[in-house]
Amino acid sequence: QVQLVESGGGLVQAGGSLRLSCAASGSIFRINVMGWYRQAPGKQRELVATITSGGTTNYADSVKGRFTISRDNAKNTVILQMNSLKPEDTSVYYCNAAGVVLRNGWSSDYWGQGTQVTVSS
């Protein structure tokens, strides 16, 4: 099986920065897309940013110009650098690995356990 372990959440003042990390482990051959999603209380989970194995990125309009996603394919890790944070960025952030091809040939998607990001005004 595959595990996604997130780190880097916490409490920060508006205008500050946080860096989220996610490491995937297991019998992985390749991960097609890695990304971050977030879910605030009472709201649906929403896309924050994704990055393909080739480096193509996609961002939610609300975070463009403030957040940067990157990944290390060799280490199966994805990083979300969050700058100029706003109170509305407060959410639980979830790491996602989509199109994970295992060494036995099976393919599936996986989620991390989530990490809390709180931005105070």
C-alpha cells in the first residue's frame, strides 16, 4: 500500500508564510499527479494546486501568485510554499497522489491525513 505523510501546518499571522510537505511511501513505480486540496469547516474540499510528473502546474485562482507547488519525483515528495497568507486560507490541507502506479501494475489514488493551517488576522 501507499502512505502519504504531511507536515508543516500550523498557526501564522496574515501576511506570513508556511511550507507544507508531503512524502509518499510504499511500493511505488510512478505518481502521475501530486497535489494539495483544502477543506474548511462546512465547505466542500477544493483544489489548491497540482503538479504532474512532467512539472505542469495548476492553481486555484484564489492562490495564484501566492502559492507555489513543486515536487521531487525521485523522492515522491510534493511541497506547497504558501506566502502572503490570508485568514480565508485557513483550512485543513490534504495531500493527494493521483494515478499512482504500483510496482505490481495496479493504479489508484491516495490521500494524506490532513494538516491544519490557521491564519490569524
